[in-house]
Amino acid sequence: MSFVILSDSACDLTKELRERFNIEYVMGHMTLPDGTERRTTLEWDFTTPEQFYKDVKEKKNFNPETKQSLYTTAPASIDEFKEEYKKYLDQGNDLLVITISTGLSATYNFALKAKEELQAEYPDRKIIVIDSLRYSTGLGLLVVRAAMKRQEGLDIDRVAKWVEENKSRCHQMGFLDDLSFVAMKGRISKPKAFMGQMIGIKPMAEFSYEGLPSVLAKTKGDQAFFDACIKYIEKTILDPKDQIIFIAQTAREKQALELKKRIEEKFAPKEVIVNTVHPQNGINIGPGLCAAYYFGTEISKDLSIEKEYLTQILNSK
């Protein structure tokens, strides 16, 4: 390869997908409730998904005074980014680095600082760092599409340009029926979090233009969710038959497989991949996520168009 595509462990791409699309990543850090510190590998090498999403809800894994989870994460340091960069630069490769949204992490700033500190040492090599304005499987999908553009023969500049021009077309549509974890991190209001914990209520969320999770509406029950989700995707997706669509889930595998089936029946995309969110993101998302990720119309800056779409869909019943 003439250039390496490098993301961070927030991309949630499995080993199989990373090998399939020749994608590398930089590990961050996490701390477990017992104080154990470890790197955020994209492997289930210390627990299983079932056990992890059970454990993150246990009262014993929360600070009784602050009510904050004892599971914590931290990005790779500037020096760790530099070390990873050097590995590929020394092999004569250029680097396209695509990171988690700056609205959620300092990762992009650290990655950019590492580039600035190394550029003089590697004057003949290109290092391009992009803020994806996405996270988890949305980031993973964007990175996969960048790798597919590289497979088509685009050089690093053209792939970087494509990512910048299309990242606001990367959609998320699904539910997170327990919003307490994202509220804990200040990523959603507490009243909306309470709404998500009501039995049977499924807040339906989209990426904001800035890449933050934003609740557009709520449904009650799986059937209402599936119907509304498919209709929303139909309103916003472009060229579905040419796409790989991802579905992310956290302890909601049954719903994710049903959503996969319905997407395949309705849109017949190239492929639908169900992805279990790894601990790096699972700590902050918590159990209860089932969402599809795909490319479509550009997301409006205030989400007014998307809110109107979903309102019309829910009111048309």
C-alpha cells in the first residue's frame, strides 16, 4: 500500500474487518473497577460481551458517592501516537489518520499534535489527520469506506478529500433504551436519559452535524421501532444497493438481527454487518443500543429536516 489508514480503538472494527480492509488502529486505555489498567484492544480478550454488559450495570461497579461508573477510558497519548506513526513512516508509507469525534474525545488533538511533532523528521512523508465527527460503528463505517476508496485506486489526498466531503452523510438510526450511561458522560440531558429508562420506550437517535448522539423522537415497543427505523432509512439513504451497512448492538443482539433481516429485505445492500460494540465505547454507551449506520443525504446542521422526517413517520400511523 502507498499509504496506511490508521484509526483509533473507538472505530469498533473486528480483527476480521481490519484484515479484510487493511486498516490499522492505535490503542487507547481503560481502567477496570478493580483498578486494573489495560490497553483498549479491539478483542474480547478479558471478558465476553455478555459478561461485560452485565457487569457495567452492576451497582458495585459505580462510585457510591459520585454515582459515576468505575470503568473509565482515556485516549492514546501523543507519544503513543508518535510511536505508532513511526512504525509505518519508517516503512516508507504515508498516513491517513481518522479519529473519533472531537466532541467526544481528545484523541484527534493528540493525533494532530503527534503529526506536528514528527513532520520535520519525515519531510517526504504525508500525514493527514481527520476528525471524523463520528464514533463507534459510525467511525468504523467511515474508515471502511475510506479503505474501499483506496482499493479503487484513489491516492491519499483524494481519499482524505472524500472523507471530509462525506463524513456528514454518515447516518446513525436506531435506539438506545438506557440513556443513563451517555447522560453520565454529559452527552445527553438527564430528562432524556430518564425517558430512555421507561419500560418499553425506545429513544431514536441520529448523529448531529457535530457528530454527537441526538434523540429525535421516541417509540414504544420493538415493532414500532422497526417500522419507523426502516421508513427513516428509506427517507435518508442513497444508493443502498451499493453499500455495506453496519448495525451496532450492546446486549441487543436479537433486535440487531431482526433489523438486519428487515434492511436486507427492504434495501438489498451489498452486505449488512452486525457489530458488537467493544469495551472502549461500551463503557460510555452501556447496554441497550441497536442502530444502523449507512450513507445518505447530508445531515442538516440543526437536525430540523431529520426531526421532521421522523415526526411525519410516527404521525402517519
